[in-house]
Amino acid sequence: QPDMYPGNCWAFKGSQGYLVIRLSMKIFPTAFTVEHVPKALSPAGNITSAPRDFAVYGLDDEYQEEGKLLGQYVYDQDGEPLQMFPVMV
């Protein structure tokens, strides 16, 4: 169940990470959203763990080595906790 409590997330060790989501059918996305706990709810008073620069790729299947770049984005740590990013291609 999604929530906004610190620690209930997909945490990545280090400064880089990858996430693959397999869907039950082919889709043509128009936008992506990223949500991070707001600074006001962060126990440390900052959100340095929030994503910064990220890219989204579309794959035809899980074995495809290179996907199609759908967009490169920057999460604004001073913006709203839930941010939407349109597909750029």
C-alpha cells in the first residue's frame, strides 16, 4: 500500500539505481510521476535522498538490453512531493 511515511520506499544503495516494472500488456505512456516524502515530514529536515536526475526507457521485453529513451528529467527537491513528467518522445 503506498504511503508517505519515511522509510516506506524503494531505497537504492549508493548514488545510482535501476528499477524495472513489467506490465501485463503493452502501453504507450504519456507521463510519469515521482513522489518523495516532503521536507516537512522528513525526520532529518531534508530530502537529500530524493531522486535528482533520472531517465525513463521503454522496453519491449525484459531481455532487451537497450530500450527507447522516453525522457530525461530532474526531480525538484524544493517542489511539490508528487511531480509529473511528460514523455518527451
